[in-house]
Amino acid sequence: MKEYYIGRFRTDDEIQDFFLVKSIAIKIGSNKKQYLDLMLGDSTGEIAAKKWDVADTELPSLNEIQDGDVIKIKANVTEWNGMRQLRVLKLRKAVATDDIDLMDFIKSAPEKAEDMYAFIYNKAAGMGDEDLRKLCIRILEDNKEKLMYYPAAAKNHHAELAGLLYHIKRMLMTAERICQVYTNLNGDLVMTGVIIHDIEKLNEIEADVLGMASGYSFEGQMLGHLVQGIKVIDRLTEELKIDKEKAIMLEHMILSHHYEPDFGSPKKPLFPEAEILHYLDMIDARMYDMQEALDATEPGGFSDRVWTLDNRKLYKPKN
Amino acid sequence: MKEYYIGRFRTDDEIQDFFLVKSIAIKIGSNKKQYLDLMLGDSTGEIAAKKWDVADTELPSLNEIQDGDVIKIKANVTEWNGMRQLRVLKLRKAVATDDIDLMDFIKSAPEKAEDMYAFIYNKAAGMGDEDLRKLCIRILEDNKEKLMYYPAAAKNHHAELAGLLYHIKRMLMTAERICQVYTNLNGDLVMTGVIIHDIEKLNEIEADVLGMASGYSFEGQMLGHLVQGIKVIDRLTEELKIDKEKAIMLEHMILSHHYEPDFGSPKKPLFPEAEILHYLDMIDARMYDMQEALDATEPGGFSDRVWTLDNRKLYKPKN
Amino acid sequence: MKEYYIGRFRTDDEIQDFFLVKSIAIKIGSNKKQYLDLMLGDSTGEIAAKKWDVADTELPSLNEIQDGDVIKIKANVTEWNGMRQLRVLKLRKAVATDDIDLMDFIKSAPEKAEDMYAFIYNKAAGMGDEDLRKLCIRILEDNKEKLMYYPAAAKNHHAELAGLLYHIKRMLMTAERICQVYTNLNGDLVMTGVIIHDIEKLNEIEADVLGMASGYSFEGQMLGHLVQGIKVIDRLTEELKIDKEKAIMLEHMILSHHYEPDFGSPKKPLFPEAEILHYLDMIDARMYDMQEALDATEPGGFSDRVWTLDNRKLYKPKN
Amino acid sequence: MKEYYIGRFRTDDEIQDFFLVKSIAIKIGSNKKQYLDLMLGDSTGEIAAKKWDVADTELPSLNEIQDGDVIKIKANVTEWNGMRQLRVLKLRKAVATDDIDLMDFIKSAPEKAEDMYAFIYNKAAGMGDEDLRKLCIRILEDNKEKLMYYPAAAKNHHAELAGLLYHIKRMLMTAERICQVYTNLNGDLVMTGVIIHDIEKLNEIEADVLGMASGYSFEGQMLGHLVQGIKVIDRLTEELKIDKEKAIMLEHMILSHHYEPDFGSPKKPLFPEAEILHYLDMIDARMYDMQEALDATEPGGFSDRVWTLDNRKLYKPKN
Amino acid sequence: MKEYYIGRFRTDDEIQDFFLVKSIAIKIGSNKKQYLDLMLGDSTGEIAAKKWDVADTELPSLNEIQDGDVIKIKANVTEWNGMRQLRVLKLRKAVATDDIDLMDFIKSAPEKAEDMYAFIYNKAAGMGDEDLRKLCIRILEDNKEKLMYYPAAAKNHHAELAGLLYHIKRMLMTAERICQVYTNLNGDLVMTGVIIHDIEKLNEIEADVLGMASGYSFEGQMLGHLVQGIKVIDRLTEELKIDKEKAIMLEHMILSHHYEPDFGSPKKPLFPEAEILHYLDMIDARMYDMQEALDATEPGGFSDRVWTLDNRKLYKPKN
Amino acid sequence: MKEYYIGRFRTDDEIQDFFLVKSIAIKIGSNKKQYLDLMLGDSTGEIAAKKWDVADTELPSLNEIQDGDVIKIKANVTEWNGMRQLRVLKLRKAVATDDIDLMDFIKSAPEKAEDMYAFIYNKAAGMGDEDLRKLCIRILEDNKEKLMYYPAAAKNHHAELAGLLYHIKRMLMTAERICQVYTNLNGDLVMTGVIIHDIEKLNEIEADVLGMASGYSFEGQMLGHLVQGIKVIDRLTEELKIDKEKAIMLEHMILSHHYEPDFGSPKKPLFPEAEILHYLDMIDARMYDMQEALDATEPGGFSDRVWTLDNRKLYKPKN
């Protein structure tokens, strides 16, 4: 079982544990000697690592290590130029008999997929509108397998194991509360919008069971998850004999939830539930990205530029 | 049978014939007397008309005339401020026994709907690609009734009886010829794109059998004819068991044919046939609008500003 | 006491009551006779009204009626062209002895100003952060008088009596709930942002005690309520000896809450509480504008174009 | 005579032939040994090549090889990371006595310059409009020498030997055909526009007789080929005593053919022939760029991002 | 000789003098009586005027008065709704024997055309660079006649008699002074740029000898004064055997002086003298427009929205 | 005392002098040998320098040299690839006993800070408007210390020792002269605007006493120098009891001087003095950047792309 996590390293620690190889290369230093240059990761973050003075005899075994492998290392935590770094003393590739839990090595939503799925399913099952209830339950059940691990994006916000479920769950939590303030909203319609708005990311993005995206599908590139989602709702609402007006309103909610033509929505929201869906989506994405950038920032300092936030550098207060 | 057409009036003509009422109102002149202010139309254009000095006793019968009615008038063609105008001497509403052909009064494509439909149908029937052939024929047959009269737009280019057919036909003519130059293009794919690209305008726009649009449908406003068209292709290609790659390429052609997000296309064309479809569409629309603006312009002069052409004032050469 | 309200009129009602004159003019009809053309209002809406066949002898008294006056009328509710209209039988200007409550005639927030103020004040008084608590209380107390009636805008959203208070109150309600979901947010900071973000609209807009704006102040036009607000916080935080970092963060929240340079914010939000403030503001404004547009729309139909919503026509579902 | 062409290499071929050096460098590998890193080209494409384990004694002769030289190599075709690559066994610089045809090494339009020139000349000579005919012939004759080799661009579409001629020729072919559909167009005017629209690229771009551009001329940077072209037409039409209206229309066609201010056209097309000129230009450029990107793409796959096509990744169908 | 000027009217004045008719119409008042509605102007401004209770017998003579005529009136200066207005008691059309100086009625630059021309001519004659000196003198002499009265614009800044001369003169004055501060500038080049930059407005705009523009010429609409100016410089520099580099730099100065593609410049300034020319032009235009708007504004108040200044409302300080 | 300046080097010079180290690194050449790669600078420019064949024994002393150090070198001026370069023969770090004047090594405004300060102070002291005079003097005195060395920007125009003073001084010189042409301008107001417009760059940018910026302050990033400047004027005008209208006009001048929302100004200038302030600022920045780019350009050639000038490549004429 993994004991040392990157997010908790302190300078001068001596650590011995398994890590995921994010990148690996042999390089030549200014002293003309070979060294091994690594980027290692686990579920809590990433860290650079060096193994100095690599002998030619070590090359064959090192050449067998590739990105994505898990290796076991013994190393010291040092500090260079204000950043922590590992000086690797020993390393070997993990083997079948090592006791490794892949979950220790990948970025993942902070809650269990099963719990999040159950939360969402219960909200769907509790809807008063029968049409919307059966549609949501059908979609959740049809897509349960992929939902358990799919990220919400190829990169950027919620690009993590079960990130899409986490995105839906937090949006649902906010949706419920906003409907308490703006009581004219049809709560079931808002919640259905939340559940279906990104569902075809499951078929737009190509991702493995670790929640890591490798790219976009053919249909995803040709049509995108908004149009793919509309096609799904079009067929399902016909099959489930859902009221036509409601079906088209749901399709419109999917179509308009990116709000701006330049972000993929050719129509702007034409009723309040479609409007609020957009803001629920934005708030969850922005809070996620900001939180992530600030987690890596010292109090009283500014973060690096965040690409998904128009290159803003965020501030973290002192106290 | 109609004898006098607005497009051929000359000043000082004395005419007696039927015209369509585009607008009608009683107004008071600077001489404090009532007069009747009309805008009359037929298939060749529109003209302003005045009947001076209307007596109170005429009001009841005049009040029965409404926009869209056909009236018979006797009038002189005068000229005022550089524009032709009618001075109406007598008028009455048309009655059931009058020999009236509605086609004489409405703007219409310059070719017969039956001929254009046959031209398009033959192009579809002549395709070598069986999937595309059966899809096109199905769509043409399913929509034949509305195609016979639908305009291609609520206003602007091809807003006329059977304007959509005319738009498709001319695009097909150019498509064939461009495929002779750019021989790498898949001609059947281009022609299928032409036939289906605007087909759901039939369900986006609400129009009567005279080809006059009254507005947009509920689904048209919520989704638009691009997304509506994709839904149709999605269902039809499944029903006709058309190859999935081809189906998605066709949906992409519909989705991307407006080219810019601001004009409704969230994706840009990703293969040459989709790219050329956009240009075929643009060329036909622009040639139509320019021709129409120049028809009303004197040689050696500039047209009025044309809204659909970014407010350009077009030039008509002298000779 | 007022008995008949415009928002509850039904065709063929006979009504007799006081209304506010929004506009008044003598016009000449197509029958060459004078008539009185009125737009009347009360707290529930507006309605057109006509008094036909006005005699010359009536003119002196009618000429005394001006926009903003209250008049008493006897009238029938008729319907013309799909719109309700009043046929006025008798009218007179209100006099001092009439029992008139001005509140019956003006658009107003749906809650009592005192209650909303108390709600907001209590939230401020309950803050755990002493700096923010004393700042909020000071600002609320300094501005209490104007807050009781000021609209939140010269036109558009919350342009109504005590509209600014209502805007702040609903934002506070949502702020509290969103902080339950995004638990990393500093709730006191968010709520302070809500309370101060628009406070200098009180000095940017010029409005009377009925909440009706007449224009913008000199300083409002030169600097705008964002910069004016920063100046107020700059002086107050110095006077109250509030921590400098906190003071600048609050000024930044005001400066960035319009989000885009084109809407007046030269800086984008640089921490999550500033980011969420923007969305709280947007949501409340949009929900207000949409609700108002849909109140005037029939089920199953589209509203008129709404200028503040990019000219969208909103849809109101059938059921 | 050249026997082996890059575009037809298959893995494991053993080849011996001449190639053009696109880039050359000595590098040190991860094994600390020197190797030669080359990019080689011929008229059919480019390929990477490596010569491993270069001895210090080889350096003097290798240092004499520069970009643009032709070398003879003996090599094996290998495959690395999904890309073909050459392992070079022997190489030497070409010498005067080698039988080398430069045409084998450079990218070139797919038709002979003489044939394309003759095609264009014949179209000009066949014009019915005497003014336009003599103008086109004069321009073709004045510029014949440079036309034989000039590319149509410094980079991007038609950046190849005689690329400008090829661009003009294909546009003329489409122009003729579009005039058959849109019969109101003045065909001679459209064709003249095609012939002259880019003619001053000959003086804007600086290129050698192999059609390779090295940059832009002084006048090209100061004015650009649109304004330069207008100056040429201004002087020539005066010299040839061409009708003033026609001259200005031609200058306008040049000025407006980029269509948008941001692409260099301060005026938009003001008559149909100018409008169609723009679309002819766009279609030819887009078909060229798309074809080129897809030539290098596997069926069923997406191309790399194409900078000239707004970074789209194009799709090539499976069959 | 004219005695009463609109810009100096005070309420309750009784005036008797000649004015230019800007618009004239017979209207019917709310009292059902005819009145004459006039807009009158002179060199100092415009004012509305009414002649009440026009008898039918007056109509024939009134109908002879048209826009652009000069009339003599007797009238009182009244005030209505915060604006001054004339109540006309008597009026007649001016006749040949009236002692009328047209200059009293039209807007004109504040200095004499002859003086401004002499000022500019002297600056040109004093240039040390022989090429630029002879070019400027030639252009000034070639265009002297039109320069004496041409406005600098069809509307907006310097749309007045000899407005172009005034624009050039003030730009020259500033140019000289700025060259004292930025001593690296080639003063003769800057001044030549000033003299030629707008010279082809003389052939782009169509204006009469009173400096009133009636529209744009054919060439002006097709090419615009920037391209027209380049053509002139191209021919003149050849004729005068002016150094080619200098000629192209001058053409570039004309081409780039609007700075942005959207304002007609496809190239941005590429040397400091071209850059400064743009700012000289902007400053003079802006100072003119602002001054004009503020002339009509009360101290301590805001002007109407000024279209040429992005609809800003300018402020005039109290003192 | 420094004798050799980079800006005056000629190929084949042998030089021996002190230079500032801009960057330093040990690298391995293609001959597998270590060399020292330097970028050296002084007040006249920068130059690359190499010391070949560095022995391991030299490394300890070389490792002690850091960016920002001054070193003494003996070297030859060579030329490589069209650029001058130094071949370093000997080098050592400067020591306390070396006779070094830091001013020889840093980029600096071309005039003495004391003289520029005195010039500006005298202009302020000479103002006729007492309010503005005392405000300017107070601001100059309060900020004198930092003004003596602060740059006007972190990078780009006037990023040099006392660059802000130089920027203000040249703007004042032009301001005076422009007020001679546009005599309606309030000269004292314009000059006050010049003096205060960028004053809070002193607290937005963090710079050392050599005028080198290291970044932006917390308040600078949160608010920016425009809003910071308004806060300063707000407090100072209250303290100095300056007329309220004047104070707000000055704050508006600061707020609007960047002109466009995208450049940080939420309001556009609303009176001529604010408008002219913007142009004075633009002209001085542009003339500075252009001059600097052209100083490094050969006559008859184009500069490198200049980022601050929209990537233009500037032209320097031949003579």
C-alpha cells in the first residue's frame, strides 16, 4: 500500500514508494555525464526527479521504462530554485507481484463514483414530472458504466476520473438551492437539464477507465457533444413518448447551454431554465479551475497564468 | 386575364386591371381632404397609388378592403418625385366571378416548380452512390408537397414562391460544373449536400401556399433548420440503413454550411465537399440578391443600400 | 382606495378609478374628429385609453392634464387588435381631497423596503469577520435613506421603487446557498461584495422618491458607479482602519464585477469570491428580466424582443 | 535521371539517388555519439534522414553541405514512431558532372507552365470585348517571363513553381462554367478580373526561378499587390485608351477581391462580377489547401491542423 | 446687409432679416388649422420657425418656396420647451434686387480661403527637399480652384466651405511644432504628407461652390480617396522624376493614414512620419468635432450625443 | 572609466573593458567541448559573447558569476551570420576596488533626471490656475524620490531609468505647442493631466533604483494605475480643498486616457483636454518605440517585428 504522497512531501524527506511515470528521458548534463530526467505523479500531484550519473550498463533496463509505467524508487526530497525535486538513488519497474492500487496514481474526483451516481439517481427518481423522471433515469442507466470513470473534459476543468459525475452532482446541488430563491423556475426541468447537458461527452471524448482522455471520436469532431446530445434526446423522447414541447425544450437547453456562438451554441437560452443551466455550468467550471490553481499557490501570492481563465493570475489571500 | 403589369408601366399609360393590395389607408392631405393611400402589387413589382378626395359615403365600401385582397382599378400612370405612381379613378373589390389567376399577383421563381423538381429528382436518381441516391429520393418524395411552393427564406434571398426549389436547382447546376474542375470532389456527396442542406426550412419557416412566410415555427426558433435537418438525417439514415460514416458526414455538411459560428454553424467544414457546399450556397444567395437590386437600378447608377449585402449600394454599368 | 388594477382587467369590465397619466395628446382621427389619446398606468402595468369626439369646449381642462398627473376615469375595457384598451367615458384630474396612495401607481419591488433592509442588515450584523461587519453596517446606515426607494437601474432590470434593495436581497439569498456547495468560499467576503457592489448607483443615477430615474449625475457620467464605489471604500476602510489587503480585495470586487472591459470592468475577477459575485449579479438580473418579459406573454407563445437580453424573444411553455 | 521519389517510398526499400537538402545538422545522441540529422526533399515531398555514428574525420566534408544543395545518398527506408525515415549509409555532395534535373527536386504545379500560359492566353484572345482583350493580352505578354515560374504565394496555397499560373487557370475554368449558370454575368469582365487580380504578386513577392519565395519587395510591403495592381491598370488603361468606366471597374475588382478590410480590401464588391471573382479565388485556394492536407492523410483519419484553414483538422473518408 | 444672426438671438427679440430655408412644410395643428413649419439657417446656426393660421389663399405663394431659397421674414423670438423658436409674422421670398451676400447663409471655415491657401503654399515653397517641394507646389496649383471651396467631408468634421483647406492648415501648424519636439522626424516629409493626404477628397466627394456636398463620385465609391490619391502620386512622381523610394513612401503615407483596416487603410504606418500623420489627422478632426458640439452646450451641462465621437455626450465646465 | 561601448564596436576591434552580465551559461558545442555563452550589455546595447574551450578547472570561478554582475573582459569583435559577436579571451568578475559607474551599464533616459524634474516642476509652478498648480506641485514633491529613477513601463516604451520623467517631459513639450494651435484648450488642465496621468505607475510597477522593473505590486494587479491614480487625486483634492468639478474632471482624465475599454479605460474622454491627453500619450509612446526600433535598423531595410507596434516591421529610408 502506498505510503508517501507527492502532495505531502517536505524537503529532506527520504522516501521509498511507487509512482507513475509521466515522462522519462536520458539527458547529458553540463558535466558531460548522462542523467535520468523523470516526471513522476500520483493522485496528489506531480514532481520532477533526477537520477545522476547513469552508467551505460544501466541503459538497457532504463530503456524499458515508458510513460504510464509505475516504478518503485528510493529518493531524497531536495529543493532547487524554489521547487521541490527528487534525487533518485534507486529505481525499478513495478512487477505483477507488487501490491499496487492504480487509484493511488491517478487524479480523481474527491467523492466515490458510486455515491455521486446514487445522489444523482435519487434526485432523478424524486422528480414530480413523470416524463422528465423516466427520461433521466433511462439516461443514467444507459450510461452508468461510462459515467463511473469518464472525465468531464479532455483537459481543463474536471479532467479527472469520474469528473463528469462530480460536475453533474455539484451543479445539481446548486440547482436545488437556486430554485429556492427563484421560485418561478421549474425545478424538474432545471435538474433534467443538468443531468443531460453534457451526457454525450461520453461519446465525444475518448477516454480510458482511468478517466484519462486520449482524444476525440470521429462523431465528436464532426458534430460535438451538443448536437450528439440532441440526437439522443430526439430518439429517446420519441421512444418514451415524451411530450413534444418538452422534448424540444430539452434539446434547446442542450443546444444553448454554451451560450455564445463562438463556444458552440447557435441559439441563446430562450426560457429561464435554459438560462440558469448555463450559469450553473459556468459557476461549477470556474470554481473548479480557480480552486485547483489556488491549491498550488502560496498565501499572499499570485498563481501562474491559468489558460482556462483567460490567462488570469489568481490571488490567494494571506490569512 | 391580366393585361397590365407593374414592371412594364410607362408614364401617362391609362390602365384598367386587377392588382393585389399590399397596404391600404385613409389619410388627410394638406388640403384637409381625405384620400386613399394604397400600395399595389403584382408578380412584377409594387407601385404606390392614390385616390384623391374620398367622400364620406365611399368609406363603408373602402373599409371592407384589406391587405391581401385583389382589387380592380382604373387609373393613370403619373410621375412624382422621380417615381411612378398611380392616380386611381375608380376601384372595386374583386368578386368570385372575376377571372383571376393568383399567380399573376405574387412573386415567384422564374421557372415552373414541376420542372425544377423534375430536374433535381433526375439528378438524385442518376447518382452512382446507392446510399445517397435512396436518401435523396426519399427526402424529395417526403417533402414534395411543400417544396412546390416554399420560399427559401422568410425574407431576403429567394423569398418567393418555390424559391427553395430554385435555390437548390441553381446550386446543383453549379455543383456539377465545379466537380468538373476540382475532380477530386465526390460529386454525389456534394449534390446530396445541396439537396438536403436547407430542407428543414420547410419546418422552420411557416409559409402559405403562395410562398409567403408568416414567421417561424416553435421548433424553428428553438433549434433552427440546421439542427432540425440533422435530426431528420439521423432518423432517416438509420431507417434506410445507410453507412454510419456517410450519415455523420452528411449531418456535418448541414451543420457546417453556414460556416461561421455567428451565422449558426458551430463547426467549420472538415472535408472539401462540405467546404464547397458553403460556397455554392453563398454564390447562389449573393447572385440572387445582387440581380434583384440591379433590376431596379438605372444603368450608370447605384442601387439603394441592400441590407442583405452589408448595406452596399451596387453599381450597374452604363452600357 | 384603489379598486381596479390594470393587470387584472378583463374585456367588457366597466371600471371607475384613479390612474397615473404616462402620456396624453389630442389627435385627429380618420373621421377628422378630435380624440384624446392616453397611456395610463398603475403599479401593475400600463394600458392605452381613448376618449372619442372631444369637443373644443373640453380642450381647456384637458390641456391642464400633464404626464405624471393622476386622473379619475370612468371607462369600458375593450379589445382592439388583440390588445386590451380603455374607452373613456368621463375623466377629471385628481384633487387634493381625493384619497390617493401614490404607491398604487408606481412599479415597486414585491417586498417592503423596511423588510428587505432588515434582512440585509441582519446578514451584515451576523458576519464573523469584524472588519467586514462594521464596513457593511456603516454603508447600510450611511445610505439607508436612499436605499429605501432607489431603483437598481435607470432602465432595465430592477428599475423600480426599492429595486436596488430587492436586487441585493435576492443576491444575498443565493450567495448564502452557493457557499454551502462551494465551501472553500469566504462567505463573509462574498456577502460584503453583494452589499457594496452597486452601492454607488445611489450617486450615479438621479432618481426621485418614487424610484423613477431622471438621468445620471455629473460624477456618474464622468466616473461611473464602479469607480465611485472604489473611492467610497478607499475612504471608509481608511477611516475604519480596515486591513489594507481586505480593502483592496473589496475594491477589486467592485471593479471586476461587470467582468468584461466593454461592460466597464478593466480587470477580471482574480479570486473566487470576486468571480462568484459576478455570477450572482448576472443571475439576478437575468431572472428579473426574463420573469418580467414572460409575465406579459401568453402560454405557448413568444414574448416581444427583449432589448436587455440581446433581443431574444422568450418562450413561455403551454402548461 | 532520378529513379526514387519520396512520395513512393515503402518501408524496407533500399534506395540510391539524389535529393535536395532542406536542412542539415550534426547532433549528439543519447549515446553521446555524433549523428547527422537531415531533412531531404524532392518534387513529391520531404523525409527525415539520419546518418548514425559520424566520425570526426567526416566533419570537414559534411560541413561543406548546406541547405539547398543536392546530395547523393545510399539509404534504407525504415519506420519510426509511425513515420517513414531514411537510415543513410553513404552520402556525397552532387558535382557538376552528375546528371541532375532541378525539376525533380522542387514542388511544382501539376501542369506545364507553357500549356497553362497558352490556355489562359487563348481565353484572353477569345474575348469579345476589345478593350478587355487587348488589356489581358498586354498584361500576359508583359509578364510572361515571371509567370512561367512565379508561385502564387510566399507560403500557403500555390506556393510552388508556376503556382500563380495554375491558380489563374483553374479559376478561369470555373469562371467559364459559373457564367453558364448565372447568365447575367459579363463573362469577359469576370475572366479579365481572374487574369489581373493577383498579377502584381509578381512584384510584391521576391522569388527565384525555382518558384521559391525569399520574401517581399519594398513596394510590396509598403503598398501590397492590390494597390500595386491598381497602379498598373491605371497606367495601362490610359495608354491603351480603355474606357474610363471599365478601367475603374477593373481597379475596383482588384481592390475588393479580398472582400474583408482585415484581409486587405477597403471596399467590398459593388457589382456581381467583382463578387464572383472573390468566390472563385476562395474556392481555388481552399480546394488547393484541402487537397494538399488530405494527400498526406490516411483514409479514416484526420489531418494535422492546417494553419491556412483556421487550424482545422480535415477528415479523409475511409473508402 | 444682414443684421440679425441666429447664434445671437435672445428671447423676445423682434427681428427682420433674410434667412436660408433648410426645410419647409404645411402642417395641420391639433386645432385643425394649417400652419407653416420651417427650419431656417444662416452662417451661425439653425432655428425652427412657425407661421400660424395659414389661409388657403396664401398657399400658392408659399408653395413656391423651396429648400435652399432665401426668404425675408419679420418674426418674434419665443421659447418653447427650453429651445428658442421664431413666431413668423410676415415672410416673402428674396428677389434679385435684394442685397444678399450668400456667405451670410452658409457654414464656412473661420479663415479666408485665400489666406489659408497662401499659408500652405508658403510652407510648401519653403521646403528644403526639392522633390517634395515641387510635388507639393504642383498639387496645390493643380487643385487650387476646388481647394478654395471644398469641404473636408460630406458630413461630420470640416463639412463646410473651404473646410479642407482649414483642415490642412491646422494640421500643418501642429506638424511644425511636433517636429520641434521629435527632432528625428523628417519635417518636409511630414508636411508633404499633410498636404497630400486628403487631396483626392476633391474627386471623391461631389460638392458645389458653397462647399455643400451632394454625394460621392463614381470613382470615389469604387476606390475611395486613399486609392485615388495614390494613383495621382504615382503619375505625378513619374512625370516629375521624383525618387522612387520617396514616391512609394508618400503613397504609403496616404494608404496608411486611416490606420485601421476597418477605416480604409489596409497597411499600418511603417515609419514615424506616416505614424505622426495619422495622429495629426485625428487630433484636428476630434478638436473640430468637440469644439462644435460644445459651442452648442451650456456651461455645466452635457452636449447631445455626437455620432462622430462614438455617441459620447461631451461636458462643458461651469466656469 | 569605461572606454568601449557596445553601440560603437566595429568588427576586428580588440577591446578590454567592463560589461554587465545579462545571461550566462555553460554549454556543450558540437565538438563536445564546454564553452561559456554570455549576453553582455551596457548603456548603449547588448552583444553575444563566447569563451571557447572552458576547462573543468575554470568552472568554480565561472559558477560564481550571475546575471546582473559586472565583469571585465578582454575580447575580439568578430562577425557571425551578419551579427557582431565577442570572442572572449580573458574574463574576471569586477571587485570593489574597480572604478565602476553603474550608469555606464544601464539603459537610461537621454536627459538628466534632475533637469527633467526641474523642467516639469517649473511648468507646474507657472500655471495660472491656483488649484491645479498646488496639486501638481504637491504630487511632484510627494513623488520626487521615485520619479528620479522609475521607468514608465515594466517593458516596452520608456522602460528605462527615469523613463517616466522623460515621458512626462516630452508630453509637456508637445502639450504646450498643441495649445498654441487649438486655442480653445485649457492649457493648465492639459498640463496637469500630463503630470498626473501615469503617476501611480510608481506604485503599480515594482522597480529598483536602476529603473529596472521586477514586476507588479499587489495593488497594481488588483486595481491598476488608473484606478490607483484616481484614489490619490480623490484624497489629495479633498485635502487641498480643490473645487469638486475640477477634481472629478482630473479623475476622469486619468480614467479615460487609455481611451478603449480593452486597454483599461471604461470611459472615453468627455472633454477636449481629456481627448488631447490621450493623443499626447500615444504620440510619445509611438515615437519612442519607433525610434528605438529604427536605431537598430540599417538604412534601406526593415526592422524586426515590433511587438508593441502590432508586429509591424518598420522601414528606414536609404539616405
